[in-house]
Amino acid sequence: MTGGYTFRRPFESDHARIVRQVDDWWGGRRLHDLLPRLWFQHFTGTSWIVEDGSGAPVAFLVGFISPDHPYEAYIHMVGVNPNRRRSGLAGQLYERFIADVASRGVRRVHAITWPGNRISVGFHTAMGFVPSAGPGTQNLYGTVAYPDYDYPGEDRVAFTKDVGSTSAGG
Ligand SMILES: CC(C)(COP(=O)(O)OP(=O)(O)OC[C@H]1O[C@@H](n2cnc3c(N)ncnc32)[C@H](O)[C@@H]1OP(=O)(O)O)[C@@H](O)C(=O)NCCC(=O)NCCS
């Protein structure tokens, strides 16, 4: 337990109570489609849930080590109850995820966000993530981002952070 919060691995049975909240936690955006049950079935070993003293979920992170690129990991979603923000919960989730995957050989972590989500952009920047500036990027909402990244009109910032040892082979 940290500061009255319990950090633990999610179970499949957590899915229903998390997915019910994500649209509210994302300010009314329709985000629950991005969190199907499969995240709580097949990615629990690298994901986290945070509960308060009453057992209510207050934050979660779902992510994984890339099957194609085992030295890379990807954070799919992180969310914190709006009433519990700015107390370091998401930062702690990122630190735990990075420590986990770095101990398993990962050297680069990826996270994608919408450039108009200024809070997410600010959070990732504060956590030491850097927007990729590859071919096709533009300045969108003040951040280097890929227009139409996932679908026409679906712009994204592709954040990366180098982590762990650079001395291992591979
Ligand atoms: C983004 C989000 C996960 C951050 O969670 P959080 O627990 O409040 O973040 P932390 O308290 O760990 O913040 C760490 C640092 O990030 C930055 N940050 C976080 N929220 C910020 C905000 N609203 N404005 C500016 N910077 C912010 C700050 O530098 C902060 O450090 P500080 O509080 O010491 O200044 C949370 O706002 C959220 O759930 N948003 C909706 C979901 C979302 O957009 N998720 C990200 C895309 S998947």
C-alpha cells in the first residue's frame, strides 16, 4: 500500500468496473471502445490497477511488451479518477510499468496520445517522454504530431522514452 492506495495487477473481474468509468474519466469522450475485456485477460502481467482504502478503483494502466520488438514496450491507456489527480498516481503507474519492463530487457517505451489532450501531452512530457519527429509530422496543437495517424482526422503524438540499460545485447 502506498499513501492509502493499493497497487496490484488487474484481474478479468476488474474490467467491468473500470470500463464503466473511462468515458467519465476522459471528460465525456467515448473511450470505452479502446478498453475491451481482452486487456484484462491477456495483458495483466504488465498492467496495474490502483484502489483506495475502500477498494474503489482510482487509477489504472494497461500496457505490454511488444511481441514483435521485445526491447520495446507500449502503454495503451492510463487513467486516474478526476478527484485523485495531481497526486502522483499516474506518475507512479508509469514508474512501475517502466521498472517492470526494463527488468525484462525493454529499452524503449512508447505511448500514443491525441495532441489536443494537453493534459496528457503535459503529463508525458513531465515523465520524460519525447514526441517522435519523423517524416510526416506537423505541429498540431503546439506539439509535433502525426496527422491522420490512426484514421483520417485521428491525429496522434507518438511519444517515446528510452529506459533501462543500454549495455545489453540485441
Ligand atoms: C493524464 C493523467 C493520467 C495524469 O494523471 P495524474 O495522476 O494526475 O498525474 P500525476 O499527478 O502523476 O502528474 C505527474 C506530472 O504530470 C504533469 N501533469 C499532470 N497533470 C497535468 C495537468 N493537468 N496540467 C499540466 N501538467 C500536468 C505535471 O508535471 C505532474 O507533476 P506535478 O503534479 O508535480 O506538477 C490524468 O490527468 C488522466 O487520467 N487524464 C484523463 C485520461 C488521459 O488523458 N490519459 C492519457 C492518455 S491515455
